[in-house]
Amino acid sequence: MSLKDRITEDMKTAMRAKDTERLGTIRMLLAAVKQKEVDERVVVDDTALVAIVDKLIKQRKDAMEQFRGAGREDLASKEEAEVAVLQVYLPERLSADALLAEVKAIVAELGASGPADMGKVMGAVKARLAGKADMSQASAAVKQALAG
């Protein structure tokens, strides 16, 4: 079963259970998927779907910071609940040690030697580790590996 089919089934389950918060989050995710399909005239596969989920989670986390900064804990907790629903659809993430090991292997393969090669290494990291790692953590690991 593809990830998109699983999300659709989860939406039906949430409808039957009358779980409005979960249902709203899943509908928002499916709307983002449909928007990408319409805008780019493509059928979204699992890899692209994981990228969409990652983007939505990042948006929710940014909103949580903003709401907490403004003293709106009620809205921040709503965003936090949405993040919890969305994270179910992400694949298993690499640990920090595993991520650093992968990044060091990529650096060695490319023969990168310093901070000037950051863009080249990040391109390879994004291609190989898409969905398996948070790219902000991957960026930090790349900086660490290139620093020495």
C-alpha cells in the first residue's frame, strides 16, 4: 500500500471515529498533496509525499515558536498536535551518529575537503537521505564533517 493510500485510509478511519482534529490535519495534508499534483501536473510518489510532510512539519514548528513567543499556548498546542499526526507518515529517522557516519561517507566519496564544497555535499546528502534525516541536522553534520 502506498503512503498516499494509507493516508486516505487513515482519513476514513478518522471520519468514522469522529476524530475532528486528526481528520482536519489529514485533510490539510491531502490538500497539500493535491496542490502539488495540480501545480506540477505530476502524480506524487512516496518520496515526494515525505518531502511534503517534512515541509508541513517545519511550518508547524515555526508557527509553534511564533505562538509561544506571543504567549498563545493554546494555538501552539494545536500546532503541536498537528505535528504529532504528521510525524506518523515519516519514515524512521537516522540517529545523530548514523547521520554523521552517512555524511562522512558522502564527503569521502565526493573528495570534499572544506567549507567551499558545502553545496556539492548537501546536494548529494539531500538526494541520498531525503526523508531519512532532518535536513537542518544534516547541514550541521556536513559542516562538522567538512571542518575536520
